[in-house]
Amino acid sequence: MFVIQIIINNIEKITFQQDDYISVQEIINNIIREFKFPRQSKSLIEIDQVIRDPTYIVNFQPNSPIKANFSYETTITFFDKFNNSFEHRCDLCKSIFQIEQEIIKEILPIEYSLQILQPIDEQNINTLYINSYEKIPQQLEFTIYANFYINFYGLHHQFKINPFNLIELIKYEILEFYNIQQEFQLYYNETELNDHQQYITYLIPDHSELKIKLQTRIKLFIKYQNTVHEYSCQLNEKLEKLKQKLIQIYQIPEKYQLQLTYKNNLLKNDQESISQLKIEQNSIIIMEIGNKYQLTLQDKYSSKYFQCQVRSIDLVSILDKQDPFINQQVIYYFQDKELIKTETFEQLNVDTENLIIQYKIEKLMINVYFQDENQRQKKMGVIISDQIKYALQQLNQAIDLITISYQGRNISIESTYEKEGIINDSIIYYKINDKLEIKYTISPNFQEHLILVQNNITGAQLLKIIPQVYLNQGYKYKLMLNNCDFPLDQKITQNQCFRLVRIFDIQFYSQDDNQVYLETFSQEDTILEAKQKFSHKFSLLQDSLIILYKDILLKDDQLIHQYKEKQLCISQIIGVSFQKRNGIATFSKRFQKQVSLKSVLNDFMKEQSPCRFQYNEQLIDENFENKLLKDICQDQQQIILTYEFEQNLKLINKEKQTEVYKIKFYPKEIVGSVFNKLLDDKFQYYNKGQLIDTYKSFDDNNIKNNAQIYYNKIYQFTLDILNDKSNIKFQVNSLNHRIIDAISPIIQKKYSLDFTAYVNNRLINLQQSFKQQSINNDATIQIQLLIYLTVTVHDNELNKIFQVDPNANIGQLNKLLDNKQNKKLFSFTDQIQLEDHILLSTLKKNNNKVDLVYKEATSISNSIYQPSGLILDCISQTQNIKTTDNSSIDIIIQNMNNDEKLQETVRLDQKLGDFFHNFQLKMEFFDINLFYEGEIVDYEKTFEEIGAGSQSLFEII
């Protein structure tokens, strides 16, 4: 038996044991099958620096790993969920990562993230290479995403978007996340991002910061006297200031009161701002000037009256335009005083809103009959002082080529009844001089009729002239020619056969906006014409509308007149497509807009396995599925729902592998939300040896169906530093770890000192494990830092300096000294000989220093140490020496995912890259970046070079 190691494409290394021998061809076949390379892949095998052909037999252990290189080039069509596609020639024996990098360089002007999504083979899941063993893929899906972050009022968030999205869609996502209630602009550096441009247009580097600038101004439309002007002001501008500006702009005299109305509500509180009044962008504000009067106009000589509304600045003559007074000579009175029509209502000089105005009509009216050449008469009430042509206009005959006569004499249409002596119930004869004979039929019959009309008469005039015997039945008609509507303003110049078709109004109830619409149709129109009319009215596709009567769907070819006295329902239908996540649409159907989304989903799930749905990449929950389609789609006529099937995995205890849980999950679910239902958050999880980020989805963690996930418990501990009364929390994933391995890096990082440890005042053995020392979860470990004393021993010829444990005694120090001359240690100050049992800590000064004299013992007790004039080189001897670098600083690191803050001690001359590498290993973080002052740090620089100081804030994302 021998061991064979193979390096594949200079990337992957595999090792296996071989009992006897194996051919190169067998090695090639095994690698192609294992890594899902194409069966037709080209290969090159190098054994001990010699290229071997497939028949070569390996029956020994090579001196070095076998080098195996594979290649297979083909052209693949890559597409995304937006149906964007391109072709790329790639080597299927290269890793997916390498192919992704090739595509990024080919299609993107800037480096963003790209991911190839290959179909999942549940039997053989290969995430390193594109699976092409059984079949060469012709097309593969890909997705591109870019990252940016926003710090909005202290709330830091990273956004992940498709760089081909419009800025408008990205702003909507930001608005939803931060719940912004007003318009805002989005900036990168000093460049404003246009709503209608794609994100990628701006070539924004990945992980850049975008900034929000809230809108401070608003655009309004001021409507005054049927004229609309555009106006812009600050959102915080008060109503009082807005009114003052309008008074200046429109030059309104101070004596007049100005009133503003928004959505039929009078704006009264002058101290409220435009934003407080909740006035929306591009709204119409109606401006009115002067006091409002509610007038009751009462006949001076009868009980007749009617009401109208005016303003104090209106001229009294405005009353002449009221219906009862048109073409009348009217005098108006207030409190028996005649009002001057050329002046305003201010002449009333009152503050009351409700007023009574009397009126008197001076013109006399009579009844006359207009008779044509066919003896047809039309009775009309006229004012004797009016010109006769006013009445003829109502007959559409007020033209120059008409002759009128009264009592056998021709009279002018410009003359008045009074001037011609025409009295009540007189007959006036009229005839057309330039005649045109035309034919017409009246639906539903086809019997032709003849009529003489004036040449060049319009369609509207003809429609009123046709015999009153038909029109007096209370019906309305439209004029048609050759089965088409004849334009009412078009002139008739030749003899043609017209058709009058009866028209009527039908009520339509819209189930989408709960409004009732009154529309006019003819008795020959079908349901199709009604759909066409509403399609144009609502700007919708004709096929997206249906018409119902009592929930019965009406067909397009049905005549609509049979429903003329009934109410029909019109409803929009929405196309709903169901698309498998990372796939194509598999099912489409149309539903009425007022149907609930829940009904739509139930219809889809009748024959499906358990699944869940997303809309616009947002999970559809119970509240959302109770919404109606009309509230979800709004102006859309087609929506796409993404679905994903429920999947399974096994959750296995890493230390006790017989303990297995079967878990059901959805790929887009957050891992922690599923696992925490079964286990608490004091566990770590691993997929194929990689630590799982429980704050991300199963999909993001590359957890597939039927995966095996291992977990182990996290044990929490607290270090209680007795010297400075501070606490440090830390965790381990097993109680079998040595205590010294877990604690020492933490203590050395912050204090760089030796220490002893205690649990419940019991000294513990740091070389043993937590389990051996019976230290359980959540325990507090007391740490006593060993702060060494600096002991200087003065000899007549030599000074010796020691760094020693404060618990050391004189006897221990004597053993370190060369005691051939039988010398003893004495106190430096009082020259008293020191006994061996005396602790050095009892002799220290405030600065943790001890000075001693080393000399021979004498009987003269008061001999004083006198150093010689010559001091030799100071010999520094150390025992467990610990030093503290004065250039160290404490920095703060804030985790932007959960806002957790950590304090770390670093050296100013330390490179950020060296520190960050150790920090990631210690915290078990992967794929993160370090930010300082909003930008990713330069890892080649030191803390001093980037200007960091004590308590500087760094961020990790």
C-alpha cells in the first residue's frame, strides 16, 4: 500500500491510498468523475516531472505530488432574471471563481460581485466547479450585485443591490428601510444620482458610502381666478409667511382678506408650517380674496328665490351670469337700496356672511311660434327687446341665407320683436334659401326619410333639425355615416344617407376604485366597445379588462343595450406569473384585481409541495397575503411571484454525533431564526467545516437540501481583573480547551503581564482544561496580574538590577547573587542587615522600586555604605521581565451588523494589516472589512500613519 497525492490544475490537492497499482487513465477517470469535469476533457499528467501517457502504471509512491491538468473549452450563454444574456467561452475545468473573474472583466466596467448559479444536483453537490460530467451546460444563470452603505442619523446599514437597477428603485428600498416620510436626493461624493439612471452608470466603487439629502423645498400650484401659477417654498415655511408672499406677488390690497384652500379644507392655522399641514409635492392650492357671501336672491314681487355664492371683491354685475338672469335686464337691491353693478359687493359694508338680495327683471317676455316650409312649428319664449336671431340660434338656423316673415312681410333676423310689432303667440315663418336635400334613417329601422337643410350645415345642426317627432320622445341620438360616427363640427355639402342611432347612459361600477362611471353608448354597441372605451379611459390594455353583470362574465359580441337600465361591473384582471427562485416562470394565470393574494396562492398550491413565496424579493407573510391584488399591483398589469420549496437538513451534535435533529427550512430563511427555535443562541454551527453566519440565510451560507450541519455549544466566561477591577468576557467552544490557551492571549493583549487565576478564591491550574478544573459555563475567573518589582542591589564595585516577583524574599534574592565573599543584603536607607524571610514587597517605594546594599557582614552595626567614585557598567539581570510600551493606545471597534463595540490595545507603529489578521482569527470573523472615518483602511500603513489616537473609532462590516 502506498499514498498518492495529486495537485489538480494547481488549485485542488487530493490524497488517497492505493493497495497495489493504478493506471494513469484510471487516475484521469476518477478525477473527471469526482470533480464533475466534462467526460471529453483534455488532460496532462506529470509524475516525478515526466509527462505520462494514459497507459502508464503507477505501482509506487511518487517522490512528489502528481500534477494533473485538465481543460475543456466551450461557449455558454449566461442569463440573469431580467433576461439579460451574453455568450462567454470558458474552460469548464477552471473553478467557478476563475470563470466569474473572467466574466467580471469582460462585461463590467467596474469590479462588482458576480455569482454563477448552476442547477443543484442533490446527489452530487459540487461548489468548486461547474457540473458538466453528465451534460455540457448550454446556458447558466448568473447574478450581479453591488454593495454600498449609508449612515443616516447614526443608523449604519449596508445595502446589497443589482447595479443595473434604476436609482429610483434603489431610493425606494432606502426609503422603506429608514421609513423616510419625505422626498430625498441620493449622493455619491458630491454627485447627485439621477432617478432614471442605472446605478452602474456612476461607476461607484463597491462598499462605498452614499449620502441622503432630505428635500427642504416643495413645489406648489396656486390657482387664482381660473389661472394656475407654479410656486416654490421651504417645507418649514409657515402659512402666515406664505400668505404674505402671495399678497406681494399678486399685489393684493391690505384691506382684502386672503384665504387658501387645500383639498377642500380651508387652511386656518397661520403658525403651522407647510410640512405640518401635510401638503404634498405638486399640490394645487386654491387662493381666494375677500370675504365670502352666501346670497339669497329673492324676486322683489314674488316668492321666487335662489342662492349663490360671491366674494366681496366681485362686481355686482357677476349676478347677471346666473341662469335666471342671462339675457335679462335685472336690478338688484340690498335693504331697499339699488346696488351699483359696476362696483364690488364691498358697497354692502356688512360683516355678515348670509345676505338677502332682492332683484327685479325689467325685460318683458312673450311666446312665439317659428314655422318652417313643412308646417312644422317650434314654440319659444323670447324677450321682446332681443334680436330675433337669438331664437333662431336655438333652432340652428341663425344664418344669412334664411328668410323670415311676419304677417306677410319679410323681416330681418337682426331686428327685435318689439320693433316688428310681434305680439304674444304670433307665428314667424322661415325658409332656407340655399337648400340641400339629404336622406336619413332612424335606428333600429332602415326606412329612409328626406329633409331640406341649409347647404354647409354642420353635423350638430342636422342632429337638432331632424323632425322633433322623434326627438320629443325623450330619447337622445348620435349621427352616423357609413357605420361611423359623423363629426358634429363637420359640414354637410352633398346628398348622403345619414343614420340616427339612439344613445343612452349605462352605469358601470368599478370594483378597483369603488367609483361609479356613467358612460354613453348606442343601441348597436357591443360589450367590446365598452371595454375599448374603458381601456382608453384608464390607459390599460383592452385584454386586461372584463365586464360583469351579477358576477356573470359578458362576452365581447353581446349587444350592450339589453343592460341599459342595469348597473354593470368593470374589473381589471392581473396577470400573475409564478417563477421558481433562480429559475424561469413555470405557471401564469389571470385574476381579478380585487381578489386577495391568498386566494391566488391557494390556487397555485393545489397540486404543489409545501412552498413559500416572495414578491419584489420580500417574503410574503400572513398580513401581506391578505391584501388585494389591486393594492399590491397598483398600476401594474403583470406581477411575478417567486416561490421556493421547503428543504431538509440534519443537525448533528459535533461532540455527540448520535444526537441528530431533522430540520425543515427555506433557502432564503435566516439560519438563526430556524435553529433558535430548537436550540438557544449559545451554539455554533458548521457546514462542511466552515462556520455558519446565523445572521445570514441558508442560501448565503451555501446550505443545500439534505445538508449535514454540525453544532457545538459556546461556553461564556468572565475575567475579573483584580488589579484594576475591570471585566473581560470571552467564550470557548469546548470545556476541553486548556485554560492557559484561552486566557493568556487575552491577558497578554491588554496587559502584557504574567498572572495567576482563581475561581471562588481557589487557585486554579492553568495548564489543565476547564473541565479538569470543574469550571462551568458563565463562571467568573479572578485574575491577579503579577506586577514585578525593580530591585537595585548596590555593590561597592557593581550595581545589579533585578525584575522580581513581589512575593519573593531576601533569601531567594541572595541565591541569585555571587556569595563567595559571604556578603549579606542590607537596607539602603538605615543599613540594617535583612533576614532571609523578609518579603521584598515590604521594602518597596511608591514606584515599585527597592534599593539594597550588598556587603560583608561586620560587627560594627552602624557601618554606612559608601559607594566608590567609580561606577562600573550596570548589569541588568531580569527574572520574568515584563515591559509596557508607552506608544500603545486603546481603540474602539464597532460591529455595524449588531452595533457591538469592542476595545482593543494596539501599538502606534503596528501595521493595520498585522493587527486585523490577528483580530479576525481571534474573533473568528470571515470576509469583513475595517473602516476608519468612513473609508476602508490601507492595511500597509501603521496606526500612527493614519492619524489614529486613543479611543479612535473603527468600524467592521
